[in-house]
Amino acid sequence: MRNGSLPNLIWGLVGLLFASGARAEESPRQHAERLETTSAVTLNYLLALPKNYESNEKWPLLLFLHGSGERGDDLDKVKIHGPPKLIAAGQELPMIVVSPQCPSGQRWQSVTLLALLDDVAKRYKVDPDRVYVTGLSMGGFGTWGLAADAPDRFAAIAPICGGGEVYWAKQIAHLPIWAFHGAKDRAVPVERSEQMIEAVRKAGGEPQLTIYPEAGHDAWTETYENDDFYAWLLRQKRTE
């Protein structure tokens, strides 16, 4: 290295350090910000009020979640199965029945369903300690998921031919649960319900599981036409 090169090298390094410091000084400092958004929830649903609705100060509420085949924007499709079918045929149920329709290409979202329940509770005479959830197939999965997302909101759940994540069990072990499934179900294997029930039992719960030996995917017709099913629901009340 030539003698004149060393001083030049030193001063070059010094300049580089100062330049780096200047860039650091000029960079924006870390600071707090806030994101504020507003989101509108839109969901079509059927609402059925019980006979003599005005005679009571508050009523139990049943939220019914349909399966994937009834998605869309035609509420008549929601009447194909379950409580809405029975109500359309003239059957009276001693509770408020709320039957939303999931939009095409979507699945049940807990945040939307909870917003729906909040709105209905504000507008109608709902007993907050007697809110029940049931659903079939995709709605059975939605029932498990909604209970896991809001385990202290409901008095009981009744998922039909559905399933969920076994790690939800600890969150919902306190809930009265009655699940239903067809032994010959090829769309959703009966093991999906069995796994959830077993997990809840291991977590300290006392869930029930009814398996129809000869039923396929349709485990809901027999369930929803059984008066004992509604009597069981009405005996359940949310505890603190």
C-alpha cells in the first residue's frame, strides 16, 4: 500500500460512518398508529315467533344452521329441512326460531352469526339464558365452531352429522350437548361426531351422542321430528 493511500482510506471510513448516522437520523422513528374500520353485516334469515308471543316477557331462542345445499339468496331453500320446514308446514314451536341463509360459496362465520343474535336480542323478547344452536352437515360443523367461539353464550347445542376440532373440547365441556349422526354416513363419517363427543367427555363434560344405525347422511329428519329433542332443549338453561 502506498503511503498516501492510508490517510485517504481512514477518511473514507470516517465519512462512511457519518453518512450512515445521517441516514439513521433521517429514517422515520417507530410510533403508534390505529386502524379504524366499519364493517356492515348482511345476512338474510327467517324468523318465526311462537304462538302467543306477546303473552310472555321473554322466550327461548333456537338458531338453526342449514347445510351447504341451501346456501344462496333464496330463503325458500332454508325451508327444505329442519325447524323451518316444520314451521312452514304449520307446526308450532314454543320458542323463537332464527334460520339464517349462508351466502353462496361461503361457510358459517361465527362473527356474523353472533352479530345476528345480538340484533335479534335487541329487537325481540329473547331469554339470554335459553339460547340454543343446532345445525345439519355444514350447519353441524357451524354449530360446533360457534359454540367454541362463544362458549358462554349458549344454553345448549345440538350438532347433526357435523364435526370440529377436538381441542375445542375444554372450551365447551360445560355445555349440554346432544349430537346426532347416521352410522352409514358417507358424506361426513360418523367418526367426526364420535371424536368430538369423546374429547368433550375427556375434558369433563357429559355430552350425548345418538347414532342412527341405518341412517346415511340424513340424520336430521328423525331428529327434528322428535318431540323429545325440543323438550330436551327447553330443559336447558345457561349457568353462570
